[in-house]
Amino acid sequence: MKRISMMLAASLACAVGFAGPMSAAPSAEDALPAVSAEAPPTRASDQPNALLLALKENDFAALLAASDYNEDLVEIARRWDEQADGRRLIQEQTVEKLAAGDAAVMSDDPMQQAWTKLQSAEGVDLLVAEWQPKIAKEVGDSLMKFNLGFGATLIAIANDKDLNAIEMQQLTQLMYAVQNWTGRVDFADAERLRRALQAVSRLVRQTGLKRFEDTRTLHFEDAVVHGDALIATVKEVLAVYDLPVEEILNSVRISEVDAYEDKATLHMEARVLGVNLSTDIRMQYHNGDWVDVRVVEMLDNHPESGANPDNESADLEALIDTPATAPSPADPVSPSYSCTPEGKLDAGVEIEARAE
């Protein structure tokens, strides 16, 4: 960011310095009007702020519109309904096969079984009894891997050349805050699980759908209503595990600085688990979208990769169909390293880290 500002200042100084002393008549070429680059139709901060506002207001339609700035909501709704109709046709054909005995019965589908149980309080109790032991084991394994990789993650942060000193300190503080959060919250607690499933149960019953597969054939106007409730439910479930999503979203600030033609810098601030975070991201307007400069450089340097900027944002349907998985923790730290709650690493790296 500083380099861009200095380059711009130097360019302006040179322009003034050369233009001032000149008294000779301009040549024919000099007389031609300067051609400036076409200004992007949006600011680099427009889309992330639109996404942020949609999440704050639990507005599913606005979230879809903000996810694709190059397509209006009418077109998004038309395409959504076409896909829903296509899925409905496939479902009808599947039902015919089931009736003919060509496939397993729908009741054997684990998702359908859970969906059915979520439609009653008794079913929620059954899910708690069924899932709590499995969750307890998975949480224990995940926390062990996280703690084993904790030191290695701190070292990776300290050695990341793309981070400045302040960003390193903030990310280190965030890592300790996450560690404190995972140690404070009992993710295997049956009562927390019950409250989370009760929130999901209210959403399931609100849809009025008896089959899980029917969620994929909702027309846009119905999907938007239930989508609003889905965002609110996700926030409610995370709050059960002491993650205040509303508070985090309200702390986010996104602004545009150093904007010049097709380049700009995004300044982002947030407060997560008591840690203040801030960062600057260099952006460039590329093929109709504001993209991280590093992505543009990668596309320019490796055109053979066949990367398509139009597919930079993940397809919503793929996100819905793909199970969410937690990111893999870093490899266990070498025995030659150790870390302390003060953020000191025996590898000669010392970072002040105080998680609130």
C-alpha cells in the first residue's frame, strides 16, 4: 500500500515538474486529449459490504445478489427455478424407480432419517442420544490434533512474509483466543447439542416439508423465506457454542483506500473472540470483478492453468451439496520447538501475544 502511494505521489510530482517550466507550443501529439482508463462501475468495498449487510439482516436474497454482482436478482431467480424444476423431474423419475423396486427405499437415507426425527421433540431426543457419543469422540480427536499443531501454526504465522508485524501479533493473539475458546466450551455437552438441534428442528418444521430432498426443489420465492430463517438458525446454533456471530458481524468495518483507476486497497477491521484484527488487501478490477492482486498476478503468470475468473466464487449449490469439514490442523510441531502462553517460541522467534 505504501509503495503504491509513493509511486502515485512520484508520478504526480514528475507531471507537475515537467509541465511547469514548458513554454514551447505543444506538438500535435501533445494536443491530443489524454485517454484515461475506464473507471470500474463499482468500488472494491461494494461487494464485501453488501455481503456483510445481507448476513447482518438475515437476507438470503440479498446474499445471493451480493455473491454475483454481474447478475440481477431476476436472472438469479429464473436460473434457480430452472434448476429446481430439473431436480423435481429427476425426483419424479427416482420415485417411479422406487415403486418398481429398482432402488433402495428412501427411509434408508441417513439424511431423511435425521430430517424426520427433527420434526418432533421426541425425535430430537433420539438424535441427541444417537449423536452425542459420536460427537464426543470426534471433538476429542479434533482438539488433540489442534493442540498438537498449535505451535507449528504459530511458527508459520511468524515466518509468513506476507504479514507485517501488527498482523503477525493479531493472528497470534487470535490463535490463543481460539485455543481458550475450545478449552472453555464443552462441545460434547448433551444439553448444548439438544439446544442446537432444537433450533434446527424449528427451521425444519417451519418448512413444512416431510422429505429432505424436497428442499432442493423449492422455487425461489419459497427458498428465500426459508433461506432467511436458515441464516438466523446458523447464528443461533453457533451462539449455543459461545460464538457470538452477531457481535462479530457488527464489529466488521470494510473501507476502500488508495483507489486509483482499476486498483484499490481494502482496509478491513473486526473483533473476534476479544481480539482486534485489521488488514489491508490490494485489489484489482479484473474481468468484471474486484479480485485480490495476487490472484490476478497468478492468472497473468500462469495462463495455461485455465483458471476462469467467472468461477472465483464458489457455486451455491456445490456449497449446499458438499458436507462442511473443518480445516486440517498443521503438522505436529517439531520437538525442538516449544511455545508458551506469552507467545514465545524457542526457535528464536518472540511475538507478543495476549488473548483477551
